[in-house]
Amino acid sequence: MRKLLLASAAMLGGTMALVSVASAQGAPQSYTGGLFSLTGLQNPSAGSAGIAGLTPGAPGIGTSIPGEGTNPPLAPGNVTVRINGRINVYAGFAADSSRNPGMVTTANGGTPAAANTKVAPYGMFEYARLYPSMDAMAANGLKYGAGLEIRQDTGAAAGGGVSGNSVSGSVTTRGNLYFRREMAYMGTDNLGYIRFGATDQPTSLMLTGNFENFNDGGWNGDINLVLSNSQPLWPFEDVGALYTTTKMVYVSPKFFDMIDFGVSFEPGTGNMGAGPGCSWANSQATTANPAIGGNATACDATSSSSVVSENKRRRNTFDGVVRLRTAAGPVGIAATVGGMYGGSVQYNGTQVGEVQYNGLQVFDAGLQATYGGFAVGGHLIYGKDNGQWNLAPKGAPDEIAWLAGTSYAFGSFVVGTSFYKVSSAGQMGAATTATGTSQVYGVGLRSEYGIAAGGTLTLAPGAALFLSYLYGHRHQTGYDFVGGGTSISTNGVTAAGYSPVNTHNNVQSQALYVGTLFRW
């Protein structure tokens, strides 16, 4: 078993399982049930999602059960305040199909740059994040706390350019700060904990067998930021499409010293503070936006709308997981079974043949086993989902994604590798015929896979070096990944998002980077 890379004193992180909301912060929480780590275990290898969920690796502190650990108690009446942080610096090489001459595009597959644009295969970048939090315990034993995850925008090119807007959606320049998570909790060790705010749902908190415990998180790290839309999507639950929305979460205590569970409810897709309200003023038509009248479009609480784009939004999504953690002699075992179920904003307009969408209906399971420093396992999701937690049109094929991985921790090193594969509907276009019949276009299923390999060396508490290699592949007949798709005419019906020929429908990407990780 290898200890985590903690600001207090620890060894390499990521070999532990964690059950964390924003455990990328890197310092140990002081008790079981805290906001950022129910087990007190942190993963410095967590990637762009900020956490690694129940990351496999060596067993927890002082036991062979993955995800277990010991935590010093808080003193009643005391409040602990932390301003944790991390900074990573990367240097290396990358190549993808969008870097070919005349094919340089924005990260989201927008308008290509000029044909004579060239992109060097090497480069450097860095990012920093802050995790201010408070944790406390009342005299009666109630534990409570709150915390924030603060990130820097990364999407806009320095001095302008074609790289698009910032990841926060605030259309600011690169480097400005924004909130990624904001949440609070209260509860007791015997009764469990309630979390509320923009935070992770149980399928993320208890994610098992995802193998993000080496380098900077594999395909859910940050090295993929240097790649364009040729990179495969990370299909599992520890992503911003899920953890940034406002929800209520309950995480139970451990029963029979081996079983716990979590459930959550997300009413809509609102997040990060008070969004647009549903007042009379918000729902009135304007000269600039006549379609808004009477629909409360973009309101967090919208349940139905005559605006076509609104029916792609999630509504009333439930999430739940049951987790088993036990040991059979020297072998530690962790397993989870759960899923999501919800609806979507209903379309009540007059457009004939408008495509309707399913809510998320996804089965989720994970398994890992550890022996000494070895870990092996995997994860599976299956159901009505499309890509990175987009709603799928009714009648579209179900998505299936699975991952298998292994890692080994020894001394101050941890090394690992993983492979995942996704089959989904992918880019789906819709058009209405002259007779009012809706047609959904998807010439072929989208197939994606990713390979990650690498390792991390702990230099000292709070400092590490890592090496990461990524290879990814995407394919969908009839869709142009580089240009973002054009159009195709079938039986007189034009469907957006499809190329008339199979241009750039088979793309690859890879990256080899070294990095440093400092956290406090």
C-alpha cells in the first residue's frame, strides 16, 4: 500500500480509493465525512474532473480494503479552515488528425483556421487550482463544512486567436478565475452526510475501477487539453457535465463494516449560483429574442418549452450507488452497482415532427481488486446516454462504455495502464420532411477508444514528477470530426452535422508529456 501525496506528509497519491467531492485539492481532510473526502484520502493524480472517484491502487491506510483509511478526529467546537491548492506544469509532444496542414480547428470543431496554419508538435502549459474550505464539529457531534473549487480559464488563446471561449462560459481571457464547484455538507458518522450545492453525485463519489491513479489521471487528466476534437470523450461519471450541477446528495455510514451507499437528486441543469429565474420579466419576448416569450427559456426550473433546443436538457435526475469494500486475506475488493434515471425538458411547440429526447437511464458497475501494490479492475456503463452525458434522441441506440486497467505501486513509484472503449449514437442530426415526418440521421454508430499509460514518482511530500502517454481513436461513418460536419441530403431532406463524403470520419490523437505536480 502506498500513501497518498498529501501536503502534511504522505507518499504518492492515486494509489488509494477516494470518495471525494473535490479531492484534487491535495491536503488531507481531518475526519471521515468531510466535504472533500469521506475517507480522508486524496488523489493528487486526479485529472480535469478534479477527482478520481474510487481510484484503484494499493489498499487504504492500515488495511487491505480499498478506500479505507484512518482519520484524526475534529475537536468539538473547533473550526478548521484550509486554502489548499495545486499547480502542474507540462512539457511534451502531441499529434492529432486536426493538426494536419489546412485542418487546424478550434477545440470544439468550429471553423478551421487558414489553410497555411501550422501547429508545432511540442509545447508547454500549466494550470493552478485553489480549494478553500472549512470543516467543523459542534459540541453535540454534528459535523459540517463548506468548500469551493476555483479554477483558471484555459480555453482562450493568449492575445486572441481561434481557440474559442473560456471553459467557464464567461467569455473571459485565459487565466481568469471561476468557480467549478461550490458546496456544503452536514451530518454525523452514525447517520451519514447530506451534501448540497454544485457537487458530485454518488456515481462519481464512489467511482470504482476507473484507474486514474497514475500520471495526471490518464484520459481524464489535463494533457488531453493540448489535443483537438480528435480526442475520444471520457465517458464515465467524474466529469463536469455531471458534477457542476446543483443537487442534493446523501452518503450513508458504513454497514456491517463493508457496505455503504449514496443517492442524489438533481432537479435540473442549473449550477453555480442563482441562475435565470422564472419571473414574468424573464419569460417575456424581446425584439432581440422573440422566441423567449412565455417559455422561460434557459431558466433553471424550466420543465417544458416551445423552444426546440430546450428539450435536450436533463430534468429530475436520480443517481444512486451501493458499494462493497472488504478483504479476503491479503486481497482487497471493492465493487459498486448503481445508475441514473431521469427525464428531460418537454417540447410543447408547434413544429411538426420535432425529435424528443430520453432522460438519462444508465446502469453503472465497477470492480477492483488489490494485492500488495498490485491493482486490477474495470468499470462499465450501459444505457440511454450519448457521449459525455448528453441526452440521446428517442430511438437512438444505447451507449455502452467499459474500461479495464491495472497499476502497481512500489517505493515512491506508481505505474499503470488502462484501456477504455465507447460505442454511442454520436452525432445525431434531425430534419423534418415535407409531410411532417421527423428523421433522425446517424449513418453509423460512433466508436471511440483510448489507451493511457504512465507513472508517477514522489520526490517529497507535496512534490512529484510524472510521465504520461495517451493514444485515442474516434470513428463515425458520415461525420467529419475535424471540420465539425457539414450536411447531407437524403430523399430531399437536409440534416445538419453530416458530411456528404466520409471525410475525417476516422481520426486519431496521441500525446507524450512529462509533468511536475506541487500541492499544498
